[in-house]
Amino acid sequence: MTTQEKTSPRRRPLARLKNPPVALESLIYEVMDGRPLYYRGYEDVLAGHKTPEEIMGSSSLQWVLVSYFMEIMILKLDRRKYWFASNEAGVHIDHRNNLSHDVAIYDKQVLTPEKINTKYADVPAIVAVEIDVKADISKAADFNYVNQKTRKLLDFGSERVIWVFSSTQQVMVAEKNADAWLTMDWYRDLLLHDGQTFNIGQYLDEEGINVIA
């Protein structure tokens, strides 16, 4: 009598995906009026053509400009009075609105130590700086994103909201009590806070950076 040894069927190796599936929720950039706004390029991530890091990371120009604003704030503003935020600092306005700032200045008398925790800040920044639009605004409902976000931040209590648009080399400055929001060429001395100004075009020229519009 012979016994036949049982052998388990050979398993085929699992195919390795170039970019593994990503949960849609992880690609949310902000929430405005209860609607999620995804990072620009999120559909390429869902299709496996890009990784989340490719669409979430800042361009070299964006982080250079963030560094420029941070340098002005740290060197020229009073660190005893203000917090200086960067890195998409989250701001919780209400249960339907969670936004973010590329750069922001907070009053330490408003953002007090007991309000600093593992959650988004729930008080307004004095000044918010946004460098380019990182959200996907291809849907008709989001076409007015810049104005909507600016208005929400001003209504929440920010004194000044500054947008930098590298594609057109322009800066928009919106102030709480101003009759109009001004958009102008970025070769201008513009107020940041407490009498300190910035001039993006001049700064980039000094650094030898040529931005092709």
C-alpha cells in the first residue's frame, strides 16, 4: 500500500501595484460649508497614476515663498506677541468649515497656551497668507473658492488675508473693513503686519529666481 503525499497548490505571487489604492478621505484638503475639497490632482491618485505625496507636497517656489514670509515674521515681528504658523496650519471655524493656512500670524493673547493642543486652532489668525490654490476647484460649485475662503476668514475675525498667485505673478490683499479687495502685481511693497512689508518680485529677483508666468 502506498500513500500519496498531499501537496498544497502553488500560490501565485500577488501583483505589486505601482501605487496602492488610497482612501478618498485621506485626500481631503479642506472642508467648506460641509463639502470636502480635495487636493488638486486627487483623481490621478485614485487612478493610481500619482502618489498622495506628489499632489500634497509644495513646489520649490511655494516653500521658498513660505520661508520668505516666515523670515520676515521671525526677524521683524515681536515673537513675544505673536505665534507664526506654517505647514498648512488648520483652522476650525465651525462644524461645517475646516480650512488651512500656508502662513499665518496669531495673537498670543487670542491663541493662548491652553488653546494649543492636537486639534485645529479654533480662533482666527490676525493675518493669513495663502500661496496658490492647492484645492481641486474644477467643479462649478467651487469656482469662487478664493473669494469664499477669504470671506469666511475675514468674517471669522482675521484682519488681513493675502493670496499669492504665482501663475499670474499677482498678490490679492483683502482686509476686514476695506471697501474692496485689491489685486496687484507682486513687484510692490505690501503690508504684512505691524508696519512690516513684503515685496515678492523684488525678493525673487534678489535670489536670482526667474518665474515664468
